[in-house]
Amino acid sequence: MSNLNKNVHVISLRSVISRSKKYATLAALTLAIPCYSHAEGADQTTLKPHIVVVGTGGTIAGSGKLATDTSTYKTASVAVDKILEQLPDAAKFANVTSEQIFQIGSKSMTEAYMIKLAKRVETLLEDPGIAGVVVTHGTDTLEETAYFLNLTVHSKKPIVFAASMRPSTALSADGPLNLLDAVVIAASPQSQGKGVLVSVNDEIHSARDVSKTNSFKTDTFKSPYGPLGYVVEGKPLYYRDVIRPNTFTSQFDIKHIDSLPRVDISYQYASSDITAFNAFVKAGARAIVIAGTGNGNVSDALLPDLANISGNTLLIRSSRTGSGSMYRGASYDNDKRYGFVAVDDQPPVKARLLTALALTQTKDPDEVRAIMYKY
């Protein structure tokens, strides 16, 4: 056995162990099996995590006729496997495979698509051979889809969304690096248990916080509390963590969700009236999110009409400003008087999804209010 390579395990097929002696006596045929975990020349792909990239479309899958076409292009026109062909460096960090679940511009995203995506991602992550999932997505509704998965997919494994503001055919395209960074993030053990993440502009954002804030700039995605960290030279660097419940700690489970109750949003502005609210109620809305002015305010003239609605349709008070807590303020007394439910700091589009999920479990306004402050 002294002539065996140090990178070889020796396995006895038959052994006779004498209990009367201090050491066992080995007999019979031995079989040498190479150990590739550290063997020189071994297939190094076995050492890398398996990351699945799920394509849904968007600008990151778009193409234009000219390199100067940064805003005029055909979205959702390039298959996800073709996108990955542009990223040979991804193989340095993970064994990457891909699948196309659907191919749409994210302006056309629906709850049915979100549910389909969430169920597929959870199924993939249940495979012990898969270390994480990357989702390519359009920027228009990324914050909604990512937030939905953040609340419904039960897994500690990384789920990372990647997007771009420019198609890959454009000068200074941002998609390739955003996607490569997403693979790096998903392949890192540091990313486990942090909920759904978003890879954009060298930054790592939490799906709970991030929102699109500009119609064309590549640094459009911002979080009110800043990013969780950055990707620098192929390494994720985290500086803060996610505190609110998400993914594996969430009370909502995609396995038990096949549809969502109707919840709409009414945007408030000078001279806004009850018209939109009445239309939503007539359409069957179980709840209406008020995108109020300032601290989630509505006109004094509108309050009596809203009081007539709140008995049958839940009214959720949020702010059109896009950030800031609704917990304290001048509208707090109105919440108790008129039966409104104030969000914590969720912007209207995320409050809508959280409300819809809450309504799958309860109709009690106090319980919905507790859910708003929990998540």
C-alpha cells in the first residue's frame, strides 16, 4: 500500500476483526478508488455549485438593430441559453444550466406568471444537487415578482434576480455583468438565508426593499436603506442583513397558492374623488391600496365616501412617495375611525401583493395590519 498515490482511498471488501487484539487484521482483496475531491487533474466541475438560470424575458433578453439602440429594441427576444453563451466566465464560479419558463416583457407580468415562476423555483431548490437559482427578468415589474417570491418560496438557498436597462446588443450593455454577478451571488454560501436578492449595477439588494426609480438609467434600482452589499471582482461582499421574515420563515407557502384575490391600487392626487374606488369595488376588489399623498393621506372630502366602502372592502393606506413608514402621523386617528389598515413602509405595488397574500389567510383587518408590520 506504500506505493499507492496519496490521492487514493483504500477500501477493504472483506475484513476480519479480532476482538482479542488491539488492532484489526485486514484480509482479502482491496480495491483502490481515486478520490477526486483534491486530486490533481480531476474534473473540477464537481467542485462547483450547480446554479440554474430561469429565463422569463425582459430587456436582458432583448436585442436592437444598432449598438446605439439603448431604448429602442425588441424585448424578450433572446433565449436564456443564448444569453449565457455570452458569459463563458460564469463557468469559473458554478456549473450553470438554464431553462426558459416563459418569454415576456415584464410590463406584461401577471399574478399567474408569478405563481408559475414561484412554484418552479421552489421545485428546483428542493433538488439537493441544486445550490441556487438565478431568474432573468424585465425591470418594469421586477420589484413585484421578486417580492412575491420573497414571501412565498420556502428555501434557504439563494434566489437571485438579474435584469438590465439595456439590451445586450447596445453599447455599455449592463445585462451581462448583472447576470454574471447574479451567478456569483447565488453560488456563494454567504447568500443563503437572506431571502430573494437582486443583482444590479454591482449591488446586491433585498427584494423586500428594492424599487425601480428611473425610466432609463442603469442605476435605476434603489433601496431606501441601501444595498445589502456589493459584488467586487467576482466576490459578494455583504454589509447588512435581512431582518423581516422571508422565504423559509414566511407564513405564506407557494405550494398552497394557486390564485390571489383581487386587490387594486387607487393613486391619490389633487381633486381625486371616489370614482376609481367605486369602479374597483364593482369589479370585485377584496381590498384597495390607497397610494396616498405624503404620509398616505387622502382628501378630507373623500373620507365619508371611503367610510361607506371600508365595511365591505379593505382599505390599505400607503404612500405614493415610495418609501417611509406609515406607523405614525396625522392619519393615524383616521385609521381607527374609518377602518383603514396602514402599511409599514411598503410602497403601493408591494403592499398590494402582501395584502392579497394576507387575504388568502384572513379577513380580519387587525390581523392584516399585524401582517403588514411583520413583513
